[in-house]
Amino acid sequence: MRRSPVVPALATAALLLPLLGAAPSTARPPDAPPAPDRLQRAFADAAAEYRVPESVLLGVSYLQSRWDAHGGAPSVTGGYGPLHLTDARTALAGATHHGEGTEDPRGDDARAPLHPKAEASPPAELPARLTTLPRAAELTGLSEEKLRTDPAANVSGGAALLAAAQRDLGEPLSSDPAHWYGAVARFSGAEDSATAVAYANDVFEVIRAGERRTTDAGQRVTLAARPDVTPDASQLDGAGLRPAKAAGTECPKSVSCEWIPAPYEELGDGDYGNHDLGNRPASQRIRYIVVHDTEGAWNGVLSMVQDPTYVSWNYTLRSTDGHIAQHVKAEDVAWHAGNWYVNAKSIGLEHEGFLAEPDAWYTEAMYRSSARLVKYLAKKYDIPLDRQHILGHDNVPGTTTATIPGMHTDPGPYWDWRHYFQLLGRPFEPTAGSKSGLVTIRPDYAANRPRYTGCETKGEPCAVHGSSAVRLYSDHDVNAPLIRDIGLGTAPTTGVNDLSSRVSTGQQYAVADRWGDWTAIWYLGQKAWFRNSEENPAAVPASGRVITPRKGLDSVPVYGRAYPEQAAYPAGVPAQAVSPLPYRVLAGQEYVVGEKVPGEYYYAVTFDEASHRVVTGRDVYYQIQYGHRVGYVRAADVTLSTVR
């Protein structure tokens, strides 16, 4: 959901990361980097001081931030530092506003364009889960500024909060991590038992499995595996949390989920909102899951989806703890992707976050909860776990030439697709030899730091940050012009919302050429080059199916939707135009295939679902990875082959 924000976005001005611990000694210059084990020692010191098992402190921190400090910048919900201590009031005070995208979220030519506007404000009273940092300041005697910017102080603040939660539950400050289940659950700030339990279970899963990684500040942190830890879940029995509200939801049992329905209501004059009733998958297959970010905070976003005059999506995921709200049943069609063909065949997930704020980071809790939900949905509806079916909103094509410039661009270059697919159990690994004719884009997220503009004031650079995206050039030279997208009709830029010249992790392309450390792929009808050195690869070799124009054709058109031929429409259902986009697949070029799909259109233009029809034609299409977005070509126009 990339749109003009309806609640303030969170502050993104990155603060300088101070050295952990005391001031540097004279044996080391003041600007020398901290020793790589200082964060590990900070965890040990805080655990000892507040009598919290170190494994518990490390486990909680990993679930919040994967031990990263993010340079002192807040998360999407105003959480700071390795322990994600929340101070949303301060974060909101420095908020910036960003607007982009003019798409009609329905994307159905049979109805008038829908361009809703909603206004919402943050609540006057922030929930406790968004104000843990001031409480940590009270417990530790450390300043709020220090807790926000000094990772060691932040760890101490988290330890103090855990110890306080343990005491509030009447439990001893035990050295056994199994005795801290209730305190961990309370640390989440959850108000209901299901969310608290899901959060605590995740933390103890981390503790049992162990983790090891190098943080964004170069700190090496290790949590030794403790497979023997069996926590006492009964500690939550007297915690005063409200019961779970999972009734009616379509979620796995491993997440916390509640039903907050999007309204299906008549608005008068034949108008209605904010989704369409359906009978999926019986009437038509669910083929896609679309990942969005909300461009707003939790409360404001929920108020939008409960407005019958606004748009809809199937699920919203909360950043602080991964809690999920479901709004539209999978059988029904939400208005979320800006392309009616995709809407009719997809489930939309909105993640609390902001595209153009690279330091407004997503929590591990939300990534994990989202991955569990996607795995559940993919299994239930037989959706392949790959980037041709798990789409970002930024991968959904425009329906016609006119709609291309207004299509949304979330979740953007800072969503960590590589980590997300590892959590999905489908890591992006090489599937062919080094000279294969296909590649899977797979940069190192932390080390891949392309510079973007447009995050703050127009034209100014965004904060340098890890990214899933790789930039494309017209030649094997970083000084060469960027790849141009004729559909956008503008000169390519490094703007954070400009998709002209970039590919994203997990996407697959046919190799067009190689030159030293550079690889060229077929992209938007052109050779597009990216740096792909052996020491720092941006892609791995792949195998798969590709299409090329059939013999005798100089080029074939690319479509933004796979609609049936005119003869397929029954009486009473207006035939929809099969409109090619301004793109072509030229002879000699190859593009990776997602799957073969029928020409299909879901006619649903009235409140009375008795008039709804699924129209299926004889024409079939191949879904392809054409540029940054997917596209469709007629199967009759192309030849299919396999590259190994």
C-alpha cells in the first residue's frame, strides 16, 4: 500500500552510533571502531546486573532486531536499539511525509476508477507497547537519549524491563531461562494472550535453536543453542491478558490472529464497498500473495480498512509483535493491488511500515509472523513459494499504458526478500552451473547499499542502508546511463520509488551477455547490466523455463493482465479490452516464465453477487518476469524452452 500517508510516518534521521560502553582508552584513537565483541559483553554485563539469563536477553533481542542497532534510528513503530525499546512519541515528533502512486486499487475497467482519500490521526493515548523506553529510563536511571542511541545502554534497559516483568508476575529472578516465559510474553507489550504466547514461543524457539550473526555495526554476537529449555507456559495464567479473538480467522495456529472485518456495504446510487464477494478457490484459483507496506501506523490503518468507502486487503501485520488482523476472507476479492486480474487471484498482506524510510526497520517478529502466514496460505491454496507468485506490490503490472506511471512501488528496496524466503523455507540457492543462461538475483542484503534519493526532501539522498535491490545500467560501467522504462515516460533516476532500472532479490532473468565482473540480462526489451563479481556476487546461477517469440515473429506484445478473448464473454457481461502495454519481447530475447495461466475475467460490478461471473476463454498466457514487474504474453505468440 504505497500511497500518501494518512498518519505521520516515523522519524528517519539516523543518529550517530556511539561506542558501546565507556569512552575509548588512550590506546585506541577516539574514532576507531568498537571491538567486535563489545555488544556480546554488553549482553553479559546487563544480564548479570539485572539477574536475567543471558540466553533470554539475547533471544528477546534477536526477535526484536536480530541484534542490530540501526545507527540509533527508530523502527516503523518507534522502537530503538537492539532491544527495540519503544518511544513512539519522540519518533512521531520528527516524522516526515511522503506521497506516491495514483493507482486505482481495484484496477477494473468495468467500473469507474476508485481514488479514495482517508484521514486518520494517531491516538492521543499510545498503548504501552509503544512507550517501553521511558519506562526503561525510570528503571535504569539512564537518560532516554542514551537508551535511544547507545546500544549497551539499550541492552541494559531491556534487561531491566524483563526483570521488572518477572517481579510483577511474582516470579523469582531465576538463572533458568525456562522460568522466564511469562516475563518474555509480557515484554512484547501484547494485550491479548494469543499475541503474548506467539511472541514468547518465537523467543524460546530462538533460544533452543541458537543463533550467530554479525550485526549492522560489525558486532559478532552468538546465542548458544539450548535445545533442552522447556518453558513454563502456565506463568501467563494470571497475567491479566484478554482472551484471544481468533474466531473466524484463516491463520495458522503458530501466529496470533484476530478478525477485524472490512465492511461489505451499499453506499447508495449503486455504489458499494469495500471489496467483492467471491467463491475462491472453487470459482477461480488463488495464484498470488501480494506483500505491501501500510504507509501508516497500526491504529490508523485499521480505521481505513473498516471504512466502507475506502479500499481493502486481506491481512494487516503489526510490527512490534507480529500480531495479525484479518479483514477479508480468502474466498472474497479485496481491492489492494491496482490490477483487477491480480486482485481476483491474490491475497493481500499489509505490513506496518514505510517504503521511503530506510532506517524505519521491520522487526524480526513481523517477518516471522508474515512468513508463517504465507507458508500456511501457500500450502492451503497451492501457491508456489517463489518470486513469480509471492509478489511485492511493486511487481504488479499496470493494466494499461495509462496506468503504468501511477502503480505503487511498495514494499520497496528495503524489504529483506532474502531473509523472508529463508524464513519461508525456500532460500535462494544456485540451481545450475556457473555458466547457466539464467540467474536469480541475490545480493548480500547488508553489504548491498545502493544510494537512493527522495526519502526526505525531493532530490536529497536517502540514508545509506542494506537493500534487496540491484541497479541496472545500459552498459558494463557504473557511469553508463540507467535503464529506461518507456512505460513510465520519464528519464530514469535513483529515486527510491523509481523502478526503471532495478531488479530485486529472488527475481529471475535470462542472461543476455557477460563482460568481466558484469552480467547483462534481458529486461524491458533491453540488455541491462549489473555488477556481479565473484567476490561480491549480486546473483546466482539458476535453471528454469523461458519464452521467446515463435519463429517468424520479430516481436510479441506484453500485457498487464491475462483477459479472455472477446468471444468468451456471455450475454450480459461486457467484453473487456485485451490491451497490450507499450512493451515488446523482441526476437532473440528470453524471459523467465512463472506459469501458464488461462485467460480469465471476474465480473463483479454490483452489490448483488448473483450477477457475478467468472469468464474463462480459450486464450492462454505465460506469466513472465519482464522488468521489475511481471507481465503476460500469449502462449500462441511464443516458444517455451528450458534452461539448465
